[in-house]
Amino acid sequence: MMDEESIEFCGRPFGPRVWFYQRACTKAELEQQKQLAVDVAIRRGYAVMGASAGIGRVNKIWRPGLRQLCKQVRKGNIDIVLVPKLSCLDTKWYKVCRVLRLLQRHNVALYTIERNLRMELSLHGLDRAI
């Protein structure tokens, strides 16, 4: 099992400040997700403030990459969290709700790249939970 990894892209913010969080089993998947996120960020004019990632199957309550994301949200350093899909935050939906509530409290938007966020929330009944 591999450990979590964190990448800093810091530069001058010229648009909405975005943080990318990803989780995958292999480094190759992480690289593919990261490239897709950078492409989306450039196309939409976002300032990429950083990224954190989980590599391997880690079943901890708060993984280091997710902890780093939450820390940046609490500090007010980001406006948008970009994830490939909602389940990247966690596979347990009550934990996903915790993260979503944190984002709401700090007025941080959540965007998904691979799937429609509204549909994903609706499928799991989370559209009414938050």
C-alpha cells in the first residue's frame, strides 16, 4: 500500500482559486487525473493553488491528502475544490457529507470532472442531506 502524496502548484492567482483532490490505486491513474484537472483548470481560467492525492487503498478516517484539502478550505485559501468524481472524497457517504458541509460553511464550490455532481448527489440521496 502506498502513502498519500501532496503537490503544490502555487502561483499568482488570476481567477478563482482551485484545489484539486484525487484518489487512485496507482501513480499512473493519479497522473492521468492530474493532467485532466490541469486541462480543465486552464480551460476555465482557474488559478491552481495546489493539489493533494491519496494513493492506494487507505481506509483511514482522515487521510493526509484530504486533511490538507480541509486545512486549505478552513484557511480560506481556495474558492473551488475540483475532484474527478464525488466518491474520490470518500466511499462512505456520511464522511462525504462531512466534507460537503465543511465546503458549504466556508463558501467553497465543489466541481466534478468525470461525472455530473447534481446527478451523483441525487442518486445517493445527498441532495436532501446537505
